[in-house]
Amino acid sequence: MTHGFFLTDDPWLLLPLATGGPAQRRSLRTALVEAHEFGDLVVEIPTQKAAVLRQVMLAVVVAALGRPADEREWAAWHAAGRWSPQQRQTLEDYLDAHRGLFDLFDPVRPFGQVAGLSTAKGETKNAALIVATSATGNNVPLFASRTEGDAYSLTPAQAAHWLLHAHCWDTAAIKTGAVGDPQAKAGKTTGNPTGPLGQLGVTLLAGRTLFETLLLNIPVGAPPTSTDLPQWNRRDPSAPRSAGGPQWQTRAPEGLLDLWTWQSRRIRLFPEATDDGLRVTRVLVAAGDRMTHTPETEPHTMWRLEPTGTRTSAKAKAGTALPRRPLRLQPGKAAWRGLDALLAPEREAREAGEKTSGFATSKTLDQVGGLVTELGEGYPLRVELSGIAYGNQSAVIDDVMFDALPLPLAALDADSDVRAALLEVAAQAEQLATAVNHLSADLRRALGSDPIPWDKGQRPGEFVLHALDPLVRRLLTGMRGVEDLERIEAGQLAWEQLAWARTEDIADRLLQAVPVAAFTGRTAPQGEGKPEHTHRASSAEASFRRRRAEILHRAAAHRRDNAAPGNT
């Protein structure tokens, strides 16, 4: 007989105090009711944070307290810095009333699972199946230290985290066919998509305390409808769109709570008593509900739009194109390189009737952009982006992506000087990388070689972006609370001077690496009807320096002024 593990009252969330100190395990009740006392949620891998927040913490808050009706009410909640006595009591009452539905190992309604889920032959899988960082199936490296046959043991707290993670991020393709699933064939289900968060780049906001983080990620709006229920209230077969059995369906979410607690898999954890305590060593993962598409109510992703004023695509003309698509992250690309999407507040463009840029920021980030006065321009907002890059047929995980940026609130104002400055800085960094790539290409031509293909190998522009990364992040932090145009210009000049030096170092390494023959050069035809052109290292260097001066125009002007007669 196994003992229950209640997420409401047993410690499973790792949280440090907001004042500092080591993180300790806390129960859901303590974490939510005393949210103002804690700092950021600590997880094993970054993608677990979105899973825990959406599947449990945010969903409980909204189910119990509802959402702020508008931005004025949101600001009032935030200004208090903690839940009011009445809100605390409401949270306590909700957790008391639903405590039995939060038992991870309940024999009738285990949290986030299907009781009695089984296969025709009674097979189970190693618990590593739900651990995204483990090597299983086709994802086992040839010379890995751990094999698929090795036992994998999860504590109840670990099992809870990976259970939620599987619902959000599980790989696609073939899943085990469960008894009672009429759509299973030959013991399998095919065509399973990834978990819903695998379709987007998740954009979460973080504040100074867990309380602020929770509020920052709750969009304002009407209370949930009678059919918009979290998954624990759908365990009853009489509930609308029940998720209590092995059957699944393809449908659209009923609302925000349904979306956040979406059951993309039917899962069962198999606990057993060991000398170390209760452990989960075996699991069963079967097909779950499939979402028709990511709804526009999704608050935690940026969007790719059809830019206004451009030629309408064939799909849009036919009415088959979605009005917006979630923007996914690119492996190896720093978050600040996507500032044009992060800083695309849709409300101003929509209200002014202006053309859109082809992007829209997340609903929660757009919401915060309208609360700059209430929060203060110096508020230390942090934007956290996470995602997963899947491999062959999305059946394996190739990469887990995460980045966090300090973001000045003033940058969320479409007309602010801070926003214009940051977008210019991001564009300059990309242009400098391109300039160094062109330098590399010209030097290779001077030796009679072809440039490095854009989609093969590592081009030197990547070294530029890597060198500039800490400078951009420092500038983002420094722009918090800055309103004066003179100070903004001073910050941009300082950035350009440092970027000039970093780019110079990389260009010098390229120039010093080429043999003497590159300075003699090679003559090559330029195409029919065009004269031949001689590629030399000297002309490549001159072209690069000219282009750099155009990109970093403030630094170039400053250097010219200091080099003028009479200056030292």
C-alpha cells in the first residue's frame, strides 16, 4: 500500500526566500499563500518552470481568485505586494476543498493522470521516459554512460515536476496504445503532436518576488466561464470534455484554465516503497488531447503576423491561413536578437491604425507596457524565454533553449526613445556580424577560395555576436529608469565605442591569419559584360572599416572629433 503525496501540503516546490539564502522545498499551499516571501522558482531544467507555473500555480490562483478585471485592478493587486487577508483565505479554502484532487498517487483520481491506465499486455516503461534530459529510445547516444535498461528512480517531488513537463513538452510521434482508447491500433497511436508548449517560444515575466511573478503572468480579463475548468475538475466523467479516462479528442481549449492545464498525454505513475522512501520507477505514457491550433488567447508567447501593407499570401486569400502564428525560438540565438518581436506592442499600432511589423509581443508583456506608470520605469522586469528544439519527426529532443533579459519598461512604449535606441543597438550588432562575414568572404576570395556557405560551418560573424552579447545585456540593464535623451545618447555612444573595439579584435585576427598571397590578391571575372575585379586583403580591410564606421556612426564621429587638430 502506498501513501499519498498531496501537492497542496507536501513539500515539492524548490523556493528561496526573497531576502536570499538557500532554496528549500515548499508545499503548493505555502508557496501560493506566502508568495510575497519567496524569490524565483528553482527547477531542474528551464522548461520545467513554465510547466509548473501554468499547470498548477497560475491555474490555482485564477481558479480560486479569478483574474483582475482590468489593468486598474491588476495595479491595485500588485501595489499591495501580497495577497489581501481575504484573498489568502480564499486560496486556503480552495486548496482545502480540492485537496483530494491534488494527490499524486490517489488510486481513483491521481493528479494529472489516469487511474488504472494500462496496456493490453500490462507493459510499463522506465521512468526515464518522462525525463527530458535522459537518454531513451532513439535518443540514446552510442557511448552513453547510462543505457535504456538502467533503472531510473524519481522522488515524488521529481515525478511531479516531470509529469507536468510531459504534458507541456513531450515529444511527438508514436505513443503506447492504452486499453479503452478506441483510436489505438495494434497497441499504438500515431500522429501525436508534441506537447502544446513545444509549438511555441514561451515568454514568461519575472518580478522581484514569486507574488509579482504570478501577477505578471496573469492576463486581465473576465472570470472563467462554467465550461473553462482546470484539469483536476475534469477528472469527473460527468464534467464537460472529461479527461478522466484513456479516451482523448481533438478540440480547442474552452478557456485559459483549460489551456494552461491541457492534458496532452494520458499518463500513469507507478510508485513503489524503497529503502530510500517512496519512488517512481515505472510509468505509462499514452496519447492525450490534441489541440487544433494555438488559440489567440495564449498569453505566454510572441506572435508572427502577416505584415500589413504587404502582398496577401495565397493561404490568406483562400482563408486557410491563421491570423497569427506562435513565434518559436531558434537554437543558439540570444533573446536580444529578437527585440523587434519582444518590443512589438500591438495595442498602440492597433489603436493608431498603423502598419504592423509582422510581430506581436506576448499578451502579458503587452499588458505590462500599459502599466509603466503604476510600476515605475525603473522596475526590474526580467523576461524569460524558453523552448525546445525537436529532432527527427519531433520524436527526440535536440536542444533545450533558455534565455533571460532585463527589459526596461520604457522600451514597451512604441514611441519611446529607449525603445528606438534598443532596436538600433540590436540592428547594429547584426550589421557588424554581417560586415565581419563580408570581410571573411573577401579575404577568402583574395586567396582564390569561395566564401563560407551561410548554412555550413561557423562564420566569424557568430564570434562578433558572442563578443557583443554582454555589452547588449549591460545596456539593457543600464537603460532602466532612463528618460533623458542626452543620457540615452551617452549610453549608445558608450555601446558603440565598446562594440568598435570588440569588432576590431575579431577583424584583426582574420587579417593576421591570411598569408601574404592575400595582399597580392586574385583577379576573377564578375559576370558577363563586367570587367574583372582583383580581390585583395587591403581592399577587403578598407571596405570593412568603411562599413563599420557607417554602422557605428556615433563612435566614428567621436573618433574624428578627437583626431581633429588641437585635440589630444
